[in-house]
Amino acid sequence: MATVLAKPSSATRLCTLCAGLKTRRCGTCKGWVLEDTGSPVTAVYDPVEYSQKHALDAFIAGIRPTRIQPLTGGMSTLMTVWTPAALTADCRYLLPHECAAERAETTSSDPE
Ligand SMILES: [Zn+2]
């Protein structure tokens, strides 16, 4: 098991956009994930920006998407989506990391 997948460029870009967002490897599936260290409860996302349509599908399936909300000045902030009306086409969305091995419910993580 020496396979090391390259860190997705989208993940690196998102980390420069969103304060508190960091990349790390999932302890279970070893894939790259995004961790929101700025929120009280650590959230772990897949390092992929999803479209409105995909986020809506997830919402309907009971998964709560996170909106990448652009701020003035070029930065972005992450906002939890509570209603489908908040899923607008002008934004991209993150979805919780759904681990291949087990559902990611990490409360502890290894800081890099
Ligand atoms: Zn995982």
C-alpha cells in the first residue's frame, strides 16, 4: 500500500480561498479530504466542488451541503445549507466526506 495519490489542485485552491480550511488525509481511506478547522465541530469534506444540482440531490438524500460563499476581497467562507432555497446556481458546494471504508465521524484528527 504505497500508493500516494496527488493532492487535488481544487483542494489546494479551496484552502487558499477559505480561512480555516485545510487538507489532510482521511485516516480511514487515506484519500485527501478538506477539514474545516474554523468551525466548533470539525467538519470533513470531499475535496471536490459540487454544482448546485449535485448539492440539491445530496440535500434530498439527507446530506447537508456546505456552500462556498464568496466574500468581498476574493476570499470565501463556508456556510451550512439548511434549506434548498440556499442552493443557488451562482455558488459551488462541498459535501461531507463519505468514507469508502466507514462513514467519517472523526472527532479527533492528526494535525499536520
Ligand atoms: Zn475516508
